[in-house]
Amino acid sequence: MVEFGLDTFGDVNDQPYAQVIRDVVEQGVLADRLGLDFFGVGEHHRDDYAISAPEIVLAAIAARTERVRLGTAVTVLSSDDPVRVFERFATLDAVANGRAEIILGRGSFTESFPLFGYDLADYERLFAEKLDLMAELLTEGPVTWAGSIRPALRAQQVYPKTESGRIRTWIGVGGSPESVVRAARYGMPLVLAIIGGAPARFAPYVDLYHRALKELEREPQPIAVHCPGFVAATDAEAVDILWPHARRNLDRIGRERGWPPITRDRFEADITEGAWHVGSPDTVAQKIATTIRDLGIDRFDLKYSHGPLPHEHLMTCVELYATEVVPRVRELLTE
């Protein structure tokens, strides 16, 4: 059965950072109460996102929830210490009674590299070596490992151990074939971050992942997708509410990366034909069902926070997604 989740980066609105973080906790609690399968929070180190320590936010949600699995979207492994990542998530897993997940990635922003003293020239080497170490840590046995980025470990135990013996750990990719094959090489589940273009164009990456798992003699693994979206009572209301906030967010990123300002026509085209899943519950359900069918995925995660959208709109989106969109998608997938 396909699972359904939500992702947020704790986008800053007109509230203080502290209130944004408390609001994210409330959104996660609502996701659990309404029966969603996963709630993910991103890691960023810039002024437009409030969450730089996702495990702490997830622990706060864990203390008030019972069922929803809790993870990152993503953990920026390249600028972190894999040993500390394991320790923090093993601790979260204990607080959450086995519900912790990790999505490892390189992230779409680079602020963490200078912040923590890393050279962007080492971008690829950092991720490759740290992922290799992380794979060893996840076995929860004595770790013997050597590389060029940190001192070697020899028969090193790392604590705490988890009750299940394994933290479910995914690799998030943005569309690089090399990254897809790397996830298969480690036998880790795959998350495709689909933030631009038609979701169907990612089908070759799904096929590549399945082929690589088979050729590398790895067990089959689930695939999830992360897509932006927003749900309101009607299509027009959803676009009208979302547009000014998404424009502010997208234009800021565009200025940093040399993209032209987005127009409303272009934005609405992205909703109709691209990665955005925006509209009434029925419209969003139809598009999610199409994405799931086109890609044959196991979990769909809606990235529902965008720019300075107010908390009340985010809570409404969470409720409509859980109570109306997800049941409708399940119906469509059985037709």
C-alpha cells in the first residue's frame, strides 16, 4: 500500500523563529492525529528557514505523537559528522519508540559548508566518504573505517543502540544518475526530490534504481518522492493563497542563482504540467495519483510549506491533505 507523508522546511513567515518552530510541532502533531504515515523536516542554515536542528524539532513532535514516522528532508551529511548523526537519530528513535527515519542528502543550499568549516571544492568527496562511514554506523556493530576526511575508526562502538537494530535510512537525490546508483550500491531506499518539471520525466531514474539493485544483488527497496504542493477548498483559492508567498520564496532563490523572476503564468503552468501539486482536494488527489502511477512509487511526500505562508493556512492544508486528498488518492489507485 502506498504511504503518504508531509515535508516542511519551517519556512519563516511574519512570526519569530521560535514561533515558527512551535507551529511546525503543531503541524506534526496534527499529521499524526489525522493518520498520515510520515512527517519530515528539512535542515537549513539560512534566514528564510527556521529549522537548523531537525532532530530536536522531531523529538518534540515524538513526545506528543504515537504513530507517524519522523524524519528529515534532508540531513545534510556532507557538512555533518556521521557519528553524531547516528547518535542523534538513535536517541530520537528511542524517544519516538522506533519511529525515527533519516533521509541523507547533499541539500540544495551550500550555507552549511562555510559555517562548519568545509571547502566546497571537497563537495563530492565529503558526501561520498561520509556516506560510506554512515553505512557502517547503521549496522550498529563495531565500526572499522578509514578515509581522508577524519581520523580512522577501529572496532569502535557507537551508542545508543536502537531497539530494532537499524534506523530506516534513505538517500535523497535530485536527479543525478550517479546518486541513484549510489543509493542502490548501499542498498538504501531512494527519495526523488521532484521540484521542477513533470514528475513522469523521473521514470528513467526509477528504472535505473531498480536495475542497479538487481545487478548489485541487493534486496528490493522502496522509492518515495518529495513534491511541492498546497491544498485549499478550491483550485482558485489554493492558487490565490499560495502565489504571493511562493513567488517571494522562488524569487529570492532565483536572485541567488541567476534565474529570472517567476510570473504567475509560469507558476500556473508549473501547477498544470510540472511538479507542483496545487488545488482543491480532488485536483491534488488526481495529480498525486497520476504521479504514483507514472513512477510506481511507494510513498508520496507533499512539501506543503512555501515562503511566508501563515500557520493557519498550513494547518488547513495538512487537514485537507490527510482527510480528503489521501482517501481520494487511495480510491483512484484501486479503480
